[in-house]
Amino acid sequence: EYEKLWARVDSLQNRGLYASALELCDKIMNYATADNLPVQVVKAVIFKMKFNSYIKEEDYIVSISELEKISAKATFPLKQIVHSVTAEVYYGYYQRNRYRFYSRSTTVEFKNEDISTWDLKTLSGKVIQEYLLSLTDENLSKQSKMEEYKDLLLYYSEDGKKIKPTLYDFLARRAYDFFAGNEFDVTRPAEKFTLTDAAFLQSRDKFLQHSFTSTDTFSCKLYATKI
């Protein structure tokens, strides 16, 4: 009786008993897994992460690992939903710890299982990968109506149903909202520089006399002049 179980979770949350609420969410997730109810599984995981974040960051990281394990074993549609949620959780971790990533150079030796050791390039690549994985099995997602997953949505209305009538529409919109932003672009140059002209490899004098069309022309020649 999931409705009654979630009512108990809400009651514990309202009283600030997050550890007890977390324990109950664990039970709900186990029940839902056994009953093959993907919406309830994902909802339980989402609430677990929320309560973990209230307790300590280490448990929040554990929840991310838990999502990875679920998506590895799951099939459609749970797999796609979990990938989308996982992407959001990774991005949420970045937002909570933005200052760490901006002050950290590329990490050469990091622990794959420990997100706290990652650099921004690794984290952004992971977020992108998870969103793309959420869009797999496109045909099946387009045949799944969002009414089947409305209990999972925090904000669900008739208007929302018209905008996102299928599961694919919902997942694609979540991915689009992320890719439409460019915050992670700080890890890449605005205009990527590539060597396309043999003049770059000529002698210093010929290099300085050559006319380049690259947007980096001025900086390149200025550097060569100083050398």
C-alpha cells in the first residue's frame, strides 16, 4: 500500500525525522523493486537522496552510486528514467560544489567511484552521457504515455500533459533544458583552435609575415614576436 507508506514518509519528514524517513524509503524501494514498479523505485531513490543530503554529503554520494547500480540492471522504462535522474543528480552535485571545480585543474589520477575527486571535464562528460542514455529506446518511449508516470512528477498538470504527452517528450525536454545552457562550456574554448595551415610550422620570420584568418591570429603572432 504505497500511498500509506508515502504518507508516513511525509509525516516523518515534517517532523524532521530524516533518518527514519530514509529507512522507510529503503523499504519502499525494496518493495517496489520486487513488485516491478519503476515509478515507485525512482521516487524512493529521489527521496533517499534528498534525505541523505540533509544528513551528510558522503551518503549523498552513496545514493549516486545506488542510481548507477539500478540503471545497470534495469530495463525500459526504469533504465531511461534513472539515467535522466542520475544526470540531474550529478549536475546537482556540481551546483552544490561549484567552487571546488572552478579551483581544480584537470585531475590526472582520480577515483572513478569517488565523485569528490573528479575534475569539471570528467563530471560534465558524465552528465552529458547520462542524459544521452536517457533517450535510448526512443520508439518505446514515444509509445509510453506520461499518465503512467504522473506520480513521479513533482509538478504535473493538464498543461504539462499537453506539452509532454509521452515519456520521450518528458525525457527529451529534461535533456534539452540541460544542453540549452552553456555553463559546462567553461571546460572548452569558445572557438576551438586547430592547426589547418602549414604556415604555423614555418620559421619565425615566415610565420610573422603570413596572413592568418584564425580568430587567434593576434595572440599567436604576439606570442611569436615575444619569443
